[in-house]
Amino acid sequence: MLDTDYLRYQAERCFRLARAVNDPAVVAMLETLGRELEAKAREVEREGAVAAVERPRPGHGGQPLEW
């Protein structure tokens, strides 16, 4: 099970990583992912439900998460 705290924690990780890299394309990708995670956390809160989102596994291949 995944909760809003976990989603926000992962969003913050994306934003921290974005501040640590110099490649504009990577920064944009990380910031977009962070915003999507924050939006999902708000959606889960609005619905009053707990999201069951699978964590990416090693070797996931960098595929985007499906919500």
C-alpha cells in the first residue's frame, strides 16, 4: 500500500535530484515527475483513499509509472 506521505517523499526526491544535475532535459523530466507525484497525492487525499501503486523494481527499464 502506498500513502500520500510516500508520494510526497518521492516527489521531493525528484526535486532534490533536479537541483543536483546540469542537464536541462533531465531537470525538466525530474520536475515533471515530481509535480505528477504531488498531484497524485492531492488526488488520493481528495478521494479519501489509499493508492496502491507498485514501486518500480530494479531493472524496471525507466518506464513511466502508470496511475
